[in-house]
Amino acid sequence: MDKNIRYAPTDGLSYDPSEAKYWDKEGLKKEIERTFEICHGCRMCFKFCDSFPSLFSFIDAHGGDVRKLTDREIEKVMNECFQCKLCEVQCPYTERDNHEFKLDFPKLVHRYKAIRFRERGASIRDKMLGNPDRAGKLARTLPVILTNKMNQNRIHRIFMEKFLGIHREKLLPNFASETFEKWAEKNGKIKKEGEVVLFQTCYIQHNEPEIGKDLIEVFEKNSVDVACVKGLKCCGMPAWEHGDIKTLQSQAKENIRILYGFVEKGAKVIAINPTCAMMLRREYPNLVEQEDREKARKVAEATMDPSEFLWSIRNEERFNTNFKSSPGSTISYHAPCHLRAQAIGFKGRDLLRKIPGVSSITMTMECCGHNGTFAMKVEGFNASQRIGKKAFDLMKQSKTKVWATECPLAAIQFYQHTGIKPMHPISILARAYRENGFENLNKGEV
């Protein structure tokens, strides 16, 4: 055995589940040792999730030799990664930067979890949290007002904690009485073509359709022809969090089939949630089945964030600046991790500056700690609160009444731990177009 571990990729390198070597445990072990050795020598990512402090502590306890880490220690490091992607954004050794080391810590974690999932299968909690569409359907087997009350009931939450591992104190999103798709169908928004096609995301579909309605209102104000469609699935990230590649591929196949028909006609795909946009844009082309990859690549090229698209037409005549109300002089803006991972800038923030009366936007770049289903889990709830504290404190220091973030789960996280729920920038724009959009602002209501 060599005394030193080489930084160059090993023959076990693979981030593509269609390759046989992706599933080879010996190859995975080589890449874990190489990646951990590089991270040990760098240590720039100490400030993100708990994976890195744990990793560095274990390595130090073993005298600096990453090959001495136990299987249990490796599993702890992998479990503590919640796929915020910030380490990949900051890392100087990535494929994104065309570096010869081809490092991607989050993808290594996904590979580890995919192999583990193939061996162990899914827990009841994995099945529940990994399929939001199924959870939405189950929620509507009862009147949603009852489902929502049950999710706030102490006894029911203790039951959920003991049998599902969902923390009893975690604020869960409410379910809407009507899905976004049903609303769109009733209001004539389902179309076979359009300038853009909306990927509303499972959160907007089941939990907060109002954001999707606001998007349509804003886009129509700017003469953008929006097509809504029926049959879209969850983007697959909740399943992929615990390594369920088959569920991800199944959901992605259906989404690609539906969206590709619009993309072929020249439409852009507008994904409301940054996580879903990141999945369509950066993950689908390398994760879906081989037969779907060419179409996935074209869908990825056509995918945009809502604010990114609006910003792209800001110099056109149709761009509407006829705002009739204002959220005030200062807005606090939180930049979601998965928006940063797309490297497209912060166009939601930039659009808010177009509203008359908005003279200043304070910006928070720290992770809020929610990260998919991580904050919902017994083992993740306290860690998510600790990790997000810097973001909570920075937003509170701004002392503004209106907060903004593109991520709806981040909004829930901020609301639980600060008492203020940020709005999606698109929802702020929608209100600003209305006569009395912010009439309750002086009363402390948003």
C-alpha cells in the first residue's frame, strides 16, 4: 500500500449510476479515501454541514490517516450531509471548474447512499418523506383542515416521532384544500403550448398553490404566455436524498415526457422551487435512464428560475413596471443554497429593486439548515436549527418587515425559528402590482 494517497481520480471514480463501477463498493471505497484525504488537506468547508467537522475530528483521532476510519464513522459523515451543495459551490477541485481532481462531495454521498439503499431498502419514513405526491394524496383522504390540525396535535406528533422518526417540534407545511393543478384546470390555465411551461413543484401543487397563482399573475402582467400541465411528478430529490435512484428515475421519466413536448416547440421550463430547478438543470442529465438522457439534456437547457426569466426580458417593452404598492424601503433577502448551486445570480433580489420605494435590500448568504427533509427528521431537527442560527440572526438584525426567499421550505424554517415567514420574490411582485398589496404592512402583517 502506498504511504500517501494520491489526489488524482482513482479507477473507481464514477458519478453516473448507469455505469457498472458506480455500484462497485471497492471502487466507492477508493473514492471515499481519496475525497476524504483531499478534504483533510484543505478543510475550507468546515463551516457548512456537520459532515466536515465530524470527518476532521475522526481523521485527527486516527493520527491523520483517513484509511483508519471505521465503517460507522464513514456512515456518520455521509448521514450528516444534507445536500445543500455549498461545499461543491466553494470547492476549487470540482468538475464544474474542470479541475483534474474531479471532486464532488455531494455526489459521492449520493453514491454511498444509493449503494446502501440497494442493500437495505427503504424505511417507512423514507417512503413517506421520499414521495411528497403520495403524502399529498394521503392528506386529502380526510378533509385537509383535519389533516392540518392533526399535524399540530401534540399526541399525534409524538406518535409520528416514535413510528416515523419525524421530530415532534418540527413545523410542517399545511396541505391546501385544492391542488394547484385542479385550480389551473378550473381556471383555463392548462394548455398544450406556451412561451413558458410551468413546473410548479410538488410543494406548490400540494401545500402552497398561492405562489403558483402569484407567478401566473406576474407573468401575465408581463405578457408572458404561461402553460400549465397535468400529470407532473415530484422532481425526485426527496427520494434521491436517501439513495432511491429508481423512484427518482421513474418520476423524472414522466416529467421529461411531459416537458419535452413543450421544449420542442421552443418553450422555457419555469421551475418555482430552486431545488427542483437544480434537479432538472444539473441532476437529471446524469441520473436518468440512458434512453431519457438526450431529452433530459434539452429540458435542462430550457429550465429557468422564474425571476431569471423575468430578468431576461427586463429590457423588452412588455416588461411591466406599473407597480401600485410597495413593500417598503428595505427588504431582507435570503439566498437559498440550491439557487446558489445553479450559479445564475440572484435575479429575484434584483427584480425587487425595480419596485418604487425599495431603496435597500439586505442579503443573507448563510444556509437556513432546512435542506429538504433533513430538518423534519429526529436526528436532523436540532442540527438544522443550530446550522441555520447564523441565517436567522442575520435576517433578524435587519429589522425589516418584509423578508424574501425563493425556497418555500426555507420560509417555513425562518418562520419557525424567527416568527417571520419570508415571501417568494414573485409573490412580493404580485402584491406590488395590486392597489392594496401591502395595505397591512404598517400593522405588522404581510
